[in-house]
Amino acid sequence: MSDESLEEPSLAERLARLEERVARLEEGGAPVEPVGASAEAGALWALAGLKDRMPAPGAVLFTGTVDLPTGEHYEWQEGRTTEDLIGADWTQGAAALAALAHPVRLLLLREVLLGTRTTAALGEHEQLGTSGQLYHHLRQLVAAGWLRAEGRGEYAVPGERVVPLLALLQAARR
């Protein structure tokens, strides 16, 4: 490997690649690697699209496409401008966030997403506690909208909550 291959592209080279990308995008061609970006930066394609659509002061976008082991498929996207988010009443989300603030409830949600949906089957899980504790946690998750009762003793994560739940979990890992 020569030293030349390690050098950053010149401004002229970067501009030429940028012009090529714009031309390809306008023609509807295949996407190309971002100008002057490493492979890691190429992972920011969603951010680049958001910035194109929402100039300063910006916005926050959550989006996802999910295939669950149960065969269910969900696609979801929601975004808000920075001004909307900062100006909103943040206390409105407190109950939904509080319902997720217990390890047993997070485990319950994961088990339901994986296909364990009945209270009888959930009750067999050694980490979910007694039946009284299980019902307490199920009620909390239903009240906050993270679970929905689908019949006698059967629960599901509402479709409109699947991607937001996974997005929150990803955000909490940071």
C-alpha cells in the first residue's frame, strides 16, 4: 500500500465526487459513497436525508422496519422539528417512560415480541416473578400503551409501538 492511498482527497476531488453524487441522485441512479467519508460515515445516510429535508435548527427522526420472529412486519417513521420537541411539554411522556423503567417490564416486552404472548407462558419464565408480580407489570405496560390485551390472558405490543420501543432501547444503549 503506498502512502498516496492514505492521503485525504483534495478539495477538487471531493467537489468532483460531490457533483457526481448529485447528478446520480437527480437521475435516480444508484447511491454512491459520501464524499470524503469513511465507511463508518457512510452509515449516516439517514442523517444526510434528514438534513436535506429539514434545515437548521433541525429535526429528530425515528424510523425502522422490523421483522419479528413471529412473522409480523412493521414499518414506522415519525419526526419532529427541534423547535417542536424543545417547546413541548416533556412531562407528557413520563408515564410511558416510567413503565419501561423496570427490568421485569423490559423482559416482558422482549418475550412478547419474541412470541410468548399468554400469561400462562409468561408465568413459566423464571425471571418474571410470581403471578401477582406478573399481573402487576402487565397492567403497568397496558396502562402506558406498551402492551395491548388481545383476548383473555393474551398480550401483544401494538404495531405502532414496536419501532418506537426498539428506538428507545437503542437510544438507552448510548
